[in-house]
Amino acid sequence: MQSTRRRTIALAMIAACLMMPSFPLPVQASTSTGGSRIAPASATDRLGAFLIICGDRGDHHLVNKIWTGGDRVYDIIRGVGFPASNIYYLGPSYNAGLHSNDNDTATRAHIQWAIETWAASRVSATRGLGIYLFDHGGVDGFCLGGLPDSDMTPTAFDSWLDNLQASSGCNRVVLIYEACESGSFINELSQDNRIICTATDDTHGSSVNPAGDWATFSEPFWGAIADGSTIGNAFIDACYFVVDAGHGGDQFPWIDDNHDGVGHRLNNYGCLPNGGDGSDASATKILYAPVFTLLPLFQIVRMMSPSFFSYAGNQISVWVEIANSTRIKDVIARIIPPGWQPTAPSRDNDGFMTIMPDAGVINLTLTDPDKDGNWTGTFSPATAHIDYGSYRIVVSARSEDGTRFTAESTVASVNDAGLPPADTTAPTIKIKTPFDGEMVRDVINITAEANDDQDVASIVIQVDGTTVATMTDPEYPYRISTAFDPANKTHAITAIATDSAGHQARHTITINPEPMSPTTWIIIIGAGAGVIALAALIRHAKLKKRGDVK
């Protein structure tokens, strides 16, 4: 496995930008436009009601994790402005009891009533419906306790949504579905102004998160929503985390928002849109009302570089530095040994898959004894009887209330000498936002990501051949004001990555200003100060191990 060193540069009107992972991402190339492209909705698109529906298998396998996930989404939805009266929570009917946030049990009759009756008075042509489904799944089935004829099909679910939209005029539905084979619901549910994100496609399973109390796709997705991301960006974050967690070959999240009934993964650059899907989601947030919070976002601002260790040295040191870490519940380093394969999901007697915890990975809890934001831990491959090779390490941190989430990844390689090989490989670079051909106005959000097998020395951003940003160190924010041709014409954005050996790579896209849009773009580049401005977070080119890491 190739070790990678990643840097991300972002120029955007945002509070913070998360760095993306450093491992090959399964992507899906498509030249199809997926039918007529719908106009993206506003990023301030409002929802009027939100349903949380948590199912259960007849054997109640992992039911507590399903409840925990539902509770976390409830807290996040409250955090993005929804009053409790506009959230309806249907929980597993386990022992006929209700959980703390439950309004009722998840049965077909209760789900139908919640959609057709409860939601009808809370949605309208300008107020949509949001839904989170979480369960063990199967092809065209949502498990509701294992009773005969009790499980929910996408056909029934779609008919209830159709009835709601016909009676209320509701013009927007956002569905996030966490379950094995959840992508099988897309074909039936796809429709105008519906955004559907599924934890995987129609033939694969989903997985338990590293902390073992939720799901690998849902935790980063909803953590990004809590931080104010659009649905599209939250989907991207979740896709990358699925790969970092070791499931890039057996879990393939899908998105559909162009109403053609076909779900897509990320495109060849690990971004959206792809196959016509992703434009609407990338402009839409899950919100009830504008939310203003004084809580600082915590984020991983530095971590160990891809490193080499000798087998005789007997231990790998893992460390990260986290800003605003006083509200953190835990920091977990998921260490994936060379050659590791995920646990294959099983099925119950009714054919439903089970979300499976992973065996054979090491979940190392990092600590911050000095309370200074430096979280550390050590791991010994020799003690664990694991051989030479590359260990994928993904570090995730969660807030005390479970609503905030951040993650970063790196690689530790073990060989005889503990030294890196000669650098003969050029880096890779991709522009994540905006997407090629996008119509833009006002301040544009430029995000570029570079990967290298050892280290990225710099990232340069050019607009129409003029360099507007060169990033080698994020310590000093500065401002650029650049005037472009006043004519509304196509502009080219180029990102150039250079590694420590001098190898280069570049990626160019074009953007099209909307008519009458401003032609002076203000770009502010910072070190992730956590203010509402443009932020750029990259890792230092020559990170050194801290003295307190043994």
C-alpha cells in the first residue's frame, strides 16, 4: 500500500474546512447527465419537519447502536434549529418500550401516519421534509422487527411520500438512509426535488463506526451537517471516511438528486457532481431556521506525517493536535494492519444484512494528559504479532454531546531500517470545489487537495494564469483582491502541487460567472482561526514529532 501525504488548501467564505483523507477513493466515472439537470436549490433551503425512523431485526441485533444513532441525529437536528415539536422519532419496538426521545415505535402504520398526517401540517411548498432511516437493511426492504409482512418496502414508502406531497404541496424531501443495501431504495424513491443519500449501494453492506456505537457513514455525515456543511459536502466527507476506515472495497455510498433513479458515487476526482448527481445537494443544507452558535468548532490541525518505523523499534507513535479540544469526548486512532479485510456481513433468516463491527483492527484511544490539545498514544506491531508493511491510521474525535465529529488520516510503514524509499513518484492534485463548468457568483469557494507518497511541499492556485495563492505554511493569514476581465466569460482555475523532491502535478477546471456577477473576487487565506471568513488548513511541510510523544 502506498503511503500518502496530503495537503488541502481552501479559499472560501466558511468557518472552517476539514482536510480530506489520503487514500485511494473508489470513484465512479460517468459521462451521463442523468436526464435534465435541475437547478440547484438555495443553500438556505428550509425544512419544516424531520422524521427519525429506527428499525430493528427480529433478533434485536445491535439495537442499542441503532438507538444511539437515532439519538445523535435527534440532537444534531435540534442543533440546526428544529424545535422538538417539528421532529418525530420512531424507535425500535424492542420490549415494547420507548427510548428517551421516541414519540412512538417504528411500525408500518406509525411510519405512514407520521408521513401522511403528522408531517402534513408542518411542511408546505416552501418547507420540506427531512428523513433519517437507520436499520439493518436488505434489497428493497427496511426491517421493522422481523414480524411477517411488517417490513417496509420502497414502494410503500414512496406512496406515503407522494400522498404527503399531493396533500400539502411539499416540494422538497431530503432522505438519508443508513443500512446495508440501502441504495436499493433509490430507484423507487427518486423524484423531482428529492435528495437521497444512502450509506452504500444496492449490493453491499454498511459498517459500524470505529467507536462501535453508530455507523461509519452516518457519523461523519451528520458531524458535517452539525458544522454547517451542505448535504453534498457532508456526503463527500462521509465517503472519504468510509475509505479511511478500511471499507473502500466493500461499502459504496450513493447519492441521487437529479431524479433519474440512478445513484452515483463520487467522480474521478473524489468530488461531486457525478452522472448528474450532486449539484442540488451541494447547494442545500439541512436547516429549519438560521442558526448562530458561539461554540468553537474543534478540528484536527496537525497530525503525524506519513512515517517509517523499524520493526525492531517495537512501537509506532500516533499523535494529533486538535484545536478547541476542551469539549471532546474521545479521540480514537483506528489502526488498520497490512492486508486487513473487513468482516463480511451476515444475513438473518429473512435475508436482511447486518451492520457488522470489524475484527482485526486496533482501536487505540489517544489521551491528552496536559490538556493542551496534543493527543498521543503508542502501538506495537511486534507485540500484536503483525508483520511488516503499511498501517493505515485514521484518527477521529467526537464532542461530548456526540454532535460534532472530525477525522484525519495518515500512514505508518514498518520495515527493517525504518527509512523511506527514494521519492520517484509525482504528487496528485485535484480541485474539489468549484466543479468543472459550474456557474458561480459573489465569493467563490476554491478547495484543492494534493496527495504524495511522502510529502507535499506546496500548493499553488492560479486563476486565468495568475497566481492568487501559494501555500507552504498556514501560519500567517493574508488577503488578496484580484480584478478579472469585466466581461462575463469563462475563467480557468488551476491547482499545482509540488512535492519535496520537486515533482509536480496540476489540475485545471473552468467556471462560468453568472450574468451581472461581480468581477472582483476577495480571497482571504488563514490558518483555521475559526472565524467566519476564508480559511485554509494544510499540514506543515516538515512536521516534527513532539517531545511528549514517546
